Amino acid sequence: MITCHCNIITEKEIIQAINVMLDEDCWQLIVPVKLYHAMEKRGKCCRCFPNVVDIIIRTTDEYHTRFNWPEEDRIPHRLKLLELRNHYAGEFNEGRQSGHRAA
């Protein structure tokens, strides 16, 4: 499935890049910009970032589960990832002012 239409990046490519980054440092905080830099891409419209953050959370959690990391170590990391998701999932207003009317 294509996750980023601007760069034609699939979910599978994102998951592979995340796993490579986690192999280097399994507790690093991966953000979309860091991930795109590792893939030698850049966010253009950045509308895919909320979906990318969800993929990062899911893949990181699966990675840590696969290696049987203690739950007490995973919880603070998961909270940081959820905070990141909430940041990117905020209301997108396309730069309009609050009083903007179309007609």
C-alpha cells in the first residue's frame, strides 16, 4: 500500500527502514523527518505524517515485543510515541484564519 503519494513510498519500505534504524539503536525515538532522511526522501506536503507516525508506533512496538523487552522499559517509549502521534494528528487547518469563509 502506498503511504506517501508525493514520494511514492510504500508501507513495506517504511517498515523496512524503521527496522534498520531500530537495529542500529533499538531505543531511539524515530520521527517522520528522521525516517525520511534515512530513506533519502523529504516530506513534501507532509499529509502522510500522521499515518507514518502510526506505522512507526506499530512497528516499534512489534520490534520490542519480538525481542522480549520488559514491559516497564517499553511503556515510557510508547508514551513518547503516542505524544508524537497526538502532535501530528492535531487539527489541520491548511493555514486558514479562524474567520475564513469560502463564500
